[in-house]
Amino acid sequence: MSPVFAAAGLDASAVHIYLLNDPRINSFVAGGQNVFINTGLLTRSHNPNQVIGVIAHETGHISGGHLARSQEELRNDTIKAIIATVLGAGAAAVAHGQGAGGLLSGGSGVGLRSFLQYSVEQEARADQAALGFLDATHQSARGLLDFFRVLQGEELLSATRQDPYLRTHPLTSQRINYIEEFVGRSPNSGAPDKPEFVEMHRRMLAKLGGFLGSPGQTLTLYKENDDSVAARYARAIAYYKIPNLAKALPIIDGLMQQEPKNPYFAELKGQMQFENGHVAEALAPYEAAVRLAPEQALLRIELAQVQIESGKPELNKQAIANLNEAVRFEDRNAEAWHFLAVAYGRDGNFGMAALAGAEEAINEGDKPLALLQANKAIHDLKPGTPARLRAEDLKQLAQRKS
């Protein structure tokens, strides 16, 4: 999506993408430059162009300032608060293996319509913007058109059976006609998906299927005689989930040998080892993953957790360094702040541990705990230092009424 974000005048590194563990088709933007995508939209997509088209449309909402709010306005716009409001239930980040952005799970969709309701006019403007972004990046708009045609077939269903996308993004025949006309005249309509995007899409489906489906389902879909990278990736995940490391590890080792510069294969091997109690063995593959993709904050968070769990003081200091680097990019990741609080505590730096605890609590929406931790940090940290000033800022945030 980076080319589309750039065409929209957005800094790709400032746009956060969150995956919601929900089988229904939906996507939306909320709380700033945050794009939320249901896993159902991804797993039911047939090609990368469909996914790109949909996110280009959501990018149109961001660039057009169409960030809908609830009637009373959501003042506490932490990610969990957004998810709780949208889905009518809490959301929990899955700790491992989800790639950038994390995977969130939620409830039944209560409150969704009241929180996110775009007008037909806003939808049309987002369509126009999306088509401009796609043309500017020399990509076809057929994927977006295909997606809308799928949804058009659901419009006659009862509201309880419709995908929530239709209830929050009004779909009209005029919008579809406009996109059809655009596809008919755009010089990029025949542009094929880039081969690397096609392969990324296959691997995405394999990874989602492996983690979200049962091992039996995954092994049935990705049979042993399928030697593609995506199929082996899915089978490695399925066997690790059984758990059967005797089968999982050789597969992931083969993938790492085939693509030694792929950080996510190294990550998966580390995850397999760590979650099966082999902390020492998990360290090297996680270190390799971070070395290959040092800018990926979530990989650093995973490595830091292993370093903390090792119980070695020198690795604990490395964990602090990794987590401080991670929160530069993922400053709203409560899990990262939690591990940083633990690491500082084990290092005997209780002022910084309290500061990290205050950051965690603020991002969890727990203002009383944030206030308690901020006061502890203010007591222990040296006046005038950046850490002390941040603690004072967090105290003010915690005292502010919701």
C-alpha cells in the first residue's frame, strides 16, 4: 500500500494497519491515520488488486478528512477504545506472529453503525480519490470494481445477513457505474498485478489460514504434494499449532534456506521454539529476524520478550534497547510498554519502569492506573529530564476527563 499512501500525500510509516479477526467483509478508518481491515475481507479476496483497491478507497476517506465519530465523540481514542466502540466488545492483541500492526479480535458489531457512518457523498468522494491514487501508481481499478460487485449481490439480503461494510459504506448503483466508466477509459485498467504482489497475496492467505484455521483445515487445503512457498508456509504453521515440531521445524528450515533474507520465516521459527518452551533456541532466529528487518517494531518486541524471559542480565539490557527502539515506531503498542516496564524493573530502574507502566495504562485506557504509575515515575525520576517531563505529561493526560 505504500505507493498508494504516497500518492495520497501520506507518510506510509505514519499509517497504521490493524487486522480484525472477523470473518465478515469490512474495512474502515478511525482515530487518525488508522486503517482497520477484517480478516474476512482478506481471505475472500481473489487477488492483490482487490485488496489494494479497497484500501485505496479507505485512504480516500483519510485524505478527505471523513473520519467519522460517534455522536458524543470518542474522546479517549486509544485503539482498544475504538475497537470496543466499533465492535461492542473489547479487543485483545495476539502476542505473536501477526506481522506489522497486530491482529485484534472483537465481538458482534453492536455500535458499529452509530460510530462509523459515511454519507453517500463521502463515499463517492473516496471512490474518486481512490481511482486517482490507483491511476497515479499505474494500477488497475478493476479490483475495487470487483469488490463492489460482490457487495452489490448482498444488498438484497436482510441487514442481519449483510456484511457490515454495506451498513457503514452506502453502496449505490451510481457509484458502481462511475467506477465502471472509469475502468473503461483508464489506460491502466489492463495493468496486471505485479508478480511479487501475487506471491505476497498467496503467502498472506496461507499465513492467515494457518493461524486462524484449524491445523486439519490447513493441511487439507495445502496438501503435502504442493511444494509452493505459500503451501509449505501454511503447513509449517499448522504442524507447529498441533504441536508437532518434528514436522514443523524442517519445513521452516527449508524455507529459511531458500530465502535466507526473509525475516518472517526466521520469526516463525523463533515463535515455534519460544511457545514450546525452548527459550534459548528461540533467541537466534528472532535475532536474525530483527537483523533482516530492523525497522519492524513488532519483531523487536518479540525478540525483547525472549531476551527478558532468558533471565540473563545482559540480554535484559538488550531487551530495553530493542523496546525503546520499537516504541519509537509503535508508541501506542501497550504490549511493548508492558515488556519495557518489566525489563526496567528487572534492571532496578524503577522510575523508568513506572513511566513505561504509565504509558501502558494510557494506551489501555486505564487512567486511574496511569495516574498512579505517573506519580511513581515523577517521584523517582530526576527533575528536568525528558523522562520526568513525559511522566508529568502522562499525569495530565490521566487527569483529563474522558
